[in-house]
Amino acid sequence: MADFVREVMTPGVVAVRPDASLVEAAQLMRTQDIGDVLVADGQRIVGVLTDRDITVRAVAEGIDPLTVSAQSVCTPDPVVVGPDDPVGTAVALMRTHAVRRLPVVEDGMPVGVVSLADLAVAEDPDSALAAIGRAEPAGGGTA
């Protein structure tokens, strides 16, 4: 297994402004073929918004995704990890906080995301979770 987060993380950051609508965020997720975006005020991460957040916290509640902001639905003040932190730290944080993704921050700037699937691929590339993490979405969407 890799030793440091930088060896397993997905580099780069996809972010939306806090006042972006859920539709904007969802369209960005679709375009980028990802399941989450960071909600950022400039370079400061204020939250993580997942496709599940949009579904469960907004659509299922009957909230209009055109009029609701990303910040109002995202998970605020996310737990973060550094690129030079041990992979074990990321695993422990995910377990403790029951999250599947952690923003990776270096010198106060977001530089990537490490996901449960990233860790699975690094730990055992032949595992079922690693295969799911690498799979292309069926029908052009994310699952």
C-alpha cells in the first residue's frame, strides 16, 4: 500500500461558489464525471457537496434545486487531510467521521481529494471496491 496521501489522492479540485445553485453543481458533477464538488469561498473550503447530498437533502425534501445554494445543502467544515499525511491517517479520519471523501489541503489550498475508492485501489487493486472505483459509469452517469 502507498505510504502517503499524495500517492493515492485524485489531484486537482472541482469547486463551486457557496451561492451556486444545486443545478449548477449537479451539471458540473455530470460534466466532470464525479460525485462531489468542493464548496469554496475563494481558496477556503466551506463544504463538500455530494450527489447524495443533493438527492437526500434537497430533492427528496421537495426543495427546488434551481433556487437553493450549494452551501445550504453541503456538509459544512469538512475534515481535511494533507498530501504528506500517512494514508493511515486518511483511513482513520474516514472511519471516525463516517465519510467517503476527504479534501486534500496543502498550505491552506485544496490540491485534491482522496476517496474510499482511491484507498481501495491502492490497498488491493484486484478488490471488488477497487474495480467499482475504476469502472466507467453505465449510461454516462455516476452511480
